[in-house]
Amino acid sequence: MTSPDAPAATLADVVDIVHRRYDPSTAAEWDSVGLTCGDPDQPVRRVLLAVDAVAVTVEEALGWGADLLVTHHPLLFRPVTSVAATTPAGRLVHRLVRGGCALLAAHTNADVARDGVSDALADVLGVRDTAPVLPSAAEPSTGVGRVGDLDAEVSLGRFAMLVRDALPRTAHGVRVAGDADRAVRRVAVLGGSGGDDLAAASRVGADVVVTSDLRHHVASDHLAAGGPALVDVAHFASEWPWLPVAARLLAADLAARGFAVVTRVSTLVTDPWTDRL
Ligand SMILES: [Zn+2]
């Protein structure tokens, strides 16, 4: 525990610390990670973590007096030529800059890393002894997704209830494809949209895959090919478990350098789907 009188880190310090855990050079080529706005010299005493930089989380950050909002999804994805407050993203940039709150995104770099999004998802689901589904060439202990084993075999139906209870509640809920009585023990998790990597999850011997955003034909073709059962959760819910992990590591890393910081994890559900009838 660092004394509350300890000096505040600068934004540059915090960015450096986050990037040591979640190296931006490991992000996908199409991605846009790192600082969206903020002055590297500004002090950072309060950090809010959220999956998305949207109006409600930006308001939460400003209302709490955060100096930095760390999100998983980048606010500005594609190249932009204007951040005028004439677009939703431009308005948020204005709100953040006026409120003195920086914005930092750790996206695909946080997906592949150790203690990243898929590690956190595996952990809350009780999946042990994990390895990447698709190991990175440069560092095979990191990579896309994680596969590992539950402590004991359970039915698919029971496992789906475990998933429901372990993740934030959303209107999307938990969708299951497969025989509810089928036994599962080896679990692959693909945080975020995992539709492109289902074949890889089959190859590593998973009994069931937990991911999100699965489309009709992707799920149907995968099952017809004899692939593992599918558990489809809200995209937001699959990524949220990373936030407490990232908050804990950030606080510990800053304390190790003698800096005081207060972190908070947003519990607002930013999944765009709000109802299911
Ligand atoms: Zn995502």
C-alpha cells in the first residue's frame, strides 16, 4: 500500500506502465491503441477503467474526477481528420479534454497479453492451466484466446449457468449451441468476437468455446463440422472481466514505483443491446 501522500504519476508514467503489460507493438495492424487524448505531463491520481468510451462511461469518469479513462475499445478507430464536436466521437473528445481526463485504449494488445482479456475470461470461468489457442510467433506464451481445463467435467447446460453467473448480466444473456447433457471439461475462450477462430479452438481439442458475436452461418457450419459446443455471450460481457485485473496490476505497478493512484472499474453495461423479448 502506497501512502496517500505519495506523489502522483504523470500520464506519461501511467502510459509507460500500461504498455509494459500490454505492449502496443503486439496490437493488430488495423488497430489503433494508445493515447487518444491527454497531456503526458498531467498528473494522474484517479483512473477509471471501462470496456467502451461512450457517453455514460465518459460522464462517469468526469463525475468521479478521473484524470484518465482506460478503455478496451479505442474511441477513434479509423483515421480521422477532425475531432470537432459535430460527431459522437468528437463530442466525447471535447468532453474529456475540457474535463481534464485523458483517454487510453488497450485493445488487441490487451487481448493477446498475459493477464489480458482472454486470460481474465478463462480465470473467472474456472479454466485452469491455460495456453493460447493461437500462440504468437514471437512469444508463444501469449496469443489469441486461451484453452484449458475445468477442475471437473460438467454438463454443457451446467457450464452455461456457470458462465451466466460469472459474467456481468446483459440483455443478450448466454446463448448455447449443443446438447445440454454433453460433458465438457476442456474450454476455449475467445474474448470479444471469436467467429474467425472457431476452427483453431477445435484444433486444440476444446469441448466448448466461449466467445461472442457469432453469426448464424458461422455457428451452423462449425457445428455441422463436428466442432465443440458454443457458448455465445455479449461482447461486452466477455471483455469486462479484464478490467479488475488491469486495475489491480496498474495500481500495483504504480505503487512499486512509489506513486499513489486510485482505480475504479466501471460496472455500467455498455453492451448496445438493451432488451430481449
Ligand atoms: Zn471487443
